[in-house]
Amino acid sequence: MEIKWLEDFLALANTLNFSKAADERHVTQSAFSRRIKQLEAWLGTTLIDRATYPSRLTDAGDKFVPVAQDALKTLQQARRKFKVEEGIDAHTITFTALHTLSFTLFPEWLKALNAKTGPVLSRLRPDSGSMEQNANSLVDGACDFLLTYAHVSVPLLLDPLEFEYQLIGTENIIPVCIPDAQGEPLHALGQEGRPVAYISYEKASFFGQLLADLFARRQPEYTLVHEGSMAVGLKGMALAGWGVTWAPESLMRGDLAEGALVRAADPSWDISVDIRLYRSRQNRRPIVRRVWQSIAEMSSSH
């Protein structure tokens, strides 16, 4: 038995034409016919009724179609599995990461992880801008790990029986704006009777959900001047003087040190968030288990 005989037979079963099936399989018609006869000889039965035009499948041929399909599917699945386990995929891990984390934390953190686990090939999926879609990339198996911020006011709908996480660190989310001529915040928060110009995140994003709760409690009066999904883009709007926005402190350090941006309020307006790495408990790839163990050791050593 040869796999190509099964592929030939299924091509013929689909076209019921030796010439078309031979072209589809990129062989001469004589070679194609010979291989079909070899398959019939191996099975000990006739699959094609050659006495009719166009050709048709015999009863045995009809019965053999699902057998050939299942056999090929099983072999192809086994081949893919071995390629994943033994090939380049065996050393590849895929992350979904929030946009800000992908360039503030991820590069140096991954370097430390590589030093612990040995070289791995990493792939980074883009932030969809929606917490639900980012979580779904983990649920659907599109990634091995989800790197995300977490806060009690922003529920992440991942069943703890199916998904687990490790705490990677914490981050301070701070309100910033440009300074006025005296170095004070041009768009100060918390001034009664004075709506603040607000550079907002999209509602479905993590920060959008996080800040909705804060504004409802402490800043009911504001003027929305811009809405976006990426902290770096909103920081650019703040630098241009549009208003106040919140962003991770790690993203703002250089601008704060240079005086290009200043805090728009006292530290009581800051929000501390966790940085978490999630994975599916059902993901049993050896590289994923090894990386997860290394992350646990890294976290316990700090």
C-alpha cells in the first residue's frame, strides 16, 4: 500500500474521469491507471467500473471512499503531530499580549525566560484591542499564553478550572498631561465645576473598562476629546496637548523625567494593576510545560 494510491483513488472518485484525475495528480494517464490497478490488486477487489462512460464506482468503490478519506486524515494528523513535537514547532511558543506590554515588559522578560529555559522561538499575536477577543485567542488555542493586565474591576472571563495564571509583576497606571508655563498640569483632574479634557481608551479595551469605573466615581464631568486603543497613541495625543490620559508608568518615565509630561493629579488617582500570564491547563505541549515551570521558578526567586 502507498499513500499516493489512496490520493489517486479519491481524485478519481471525485472526478469519475481518468484523464482529469491524472492531470489533477500531475501524472500521465497510463501511470495513473496503473496505480489504481495496484490499489485494486492490494485490496483484492474492483473499485472502478470501466465498462461504463463516464466511469463509475463499484459498490466496493463506494464503500472504500470513506475508508480512504479516514486513513489519509489519520496519517496527516499523525504527521502534523510529529512535526509539532519534533520539528521547529516543538521549540515555538505563541503569545497574545496587550500592546503596551509587548514593548515595555515583553522583550526583557523573554530574554530572562530564554536564559532559564534555553532558546525558544517566540511568536507574538497582535493585541485585538478587546479583552474578550484577547481571551478568546487563548480559549480557541490560537496562542499558548496570554500576557495581560488584570484588575478586580475588569473581569477576565476565563474558567479557573480550565485556565491558570502566574503573577509576572505589577504596574502603576497614572494620569498625565502636558504642563502649563509654571510646570503645573494644564489639564488637572478633580477641579470642581471644571470638566477635564479626556483622552480615552476604547470601551472594550482593558484600560477602557478600568477607567470607566474610576470616572464614574471621581470625575463625572469631562469632555471626551479623543478615543483610541493603544497607550502609546494616547500618550502622543497627551504630548500634543489634547488633554489628560492614563498610561502605564513604565511607558511614561522618560517623558516625566524630561518634563514633557506631568502628573495630572495626586497619586490617589493612580491605579495599581497586576501583570498576569495565563495558559490553558489542557495545553500539554512539552515546550509549554517547560516554559511554565521556568516562569514559576523565576517568579518564586523574586
